Amino acid sequence: KTMIHQSLRENKFTTAQIVQGYNEVEKYRPYSSFHVMDLYHYYYAKRMYREALYYLDLGIQRAPERAGNYYSKAVYMLTVGKSAEAEDSINDALKFYPRSIKYRDFKENLKKNVKNH
């Protein structure tokens, strides 16, 4: 995770080095979603959306109960212009964390944006 954040801030590591680090962690934590989502965030920040989506879906598959992963998917879907899928994902996030003000605000803003377009 530190490697990814440093790379994004300082361009300290190459994508190949980031992926190599991911593969090392994957050997020891093949069922964890945390490093998978870190790689998703890296690719998303680099606007490498196809690669990002693969790791986002893998993160959700590994931790289907983590509301934050669905929120990330809602943001991703909105970014790539898929409002209906964004709404589905934020609804999934709210199933697991219905009290989240952040998630409710996202859903409300999404509805407003869809009406205005």
C-alpha cells in the first residue's frame, strides 16, 4: 500500500514494480481483498480503467460484504458514464452500511445529476 501511495504522489515506482509487489502479497494473501483494492485504486488514479475494473470486481468477489468496495464501484461506474450501474452499486453499499451519510449523499447527488442530464 505504501508503495502505491508513494508512486502516485512521487512517481517513485513503475507500474511493473507495483504489480510485482502485488504479486508478492498475492502469494501470501490469496483470499484478501485489501491489496486487490489497493491495486484497483492505483489503476483508477492512473486512469487505466480497464485494468482498474478487473481488480475492482476481484475485490468485490473476495469480500462481498464490504460496503466500501461497492462504493468504489459506484464511483467507478459514474466516472465511466454508467449511471444506472452506479446506482445499483451504491444501493449494494447501502445494504451493508445503511447509516453511511457518504453513501446516502452519493446516491442523492447521483439522482440529481441523472435528472439534470
